[in-house]
Amino acid sequence: MEITVNIGYDDLLAAVKKLPAAKIQQLKSALGNDLIQSKASGELSDFQNYLLQAPVMSDEQYDQYKADRKHFSSWRMK
């Protein structure tokens, strides 16, 4: 049997704060760093998603970029 409850973060935090100290400690140890690390490692931040969706240069574009860079650098050297 599975029950899904949609509770906002603020409501959840308020409910946890009402727990006795022993139950808060039990909840904290149950969540633990391992669970938090495993959850966090599977999720990508908005910035990571942005970077993964960014355009990528083709090999030809990169070769042209290097040639242009070399050409512009020679102007600055003179």
C-alpha cells in the first residue's frame, strides 16, 4: 500500500519542529548523509542542465576558431 501526501516545504518543516527532540534525532539519523548524498548526486542543478543543453562546436568550427585566434594574435604582436 502506498500513500502520497502533497505537503509544502514550510508545512513539513513546521511539523518536524513540533516533534520531540528524540524523534527529530531519529529522523535526522534515518535521513543521514548517505541518503542526502545519493539524492543530490542524481539531481542536476539548473546551471548543470543549462551547460548540458548548450551548443557544441563541430571539429570544423573549432579548427576555424583556432585559425582566427592565431590570425588575430598576430595583429596584436605587431
